[in-house]
Amino acid sequence: MKTEILFHTVEYWYEMHPNMELPESEEEYIKYMINQGYREGELNYYDSENEKTYYGWWKINHE
């Protein structure tokens, strides 16, 4: 999936949940990481309603 964050096109995906929308907390995390100079990284989201943790990855798309 793709989203725009800080004027960058960011691709992201979650293992075991490929169509999951990016939670607001994860968007804030990606903003922080981009501001720190990172261009990709791991996602780790805990859904308290379902008591599940979703792992994924994000990266800036340079195309």
C-alpha cells in the first residue's frame, strides 16, 4: 500500500494483513524516522481490540 508522508511517497505492508491501513501511530513513527534520516524501517503495531501484533515494513518510494 502507499501513502504520502512529509512530501514522500511511502510504501508499506504488514505481514499477515496485506490490506491493512496505516494506523495514525505508525504514521507518526514514520514521520519521526524520516526526520531522523531513515528511508525505510520496520513497523510493529499492537491492536488492543484484537490483542494481536502486526509486523511490517515501510520504505520511501523513489520512483
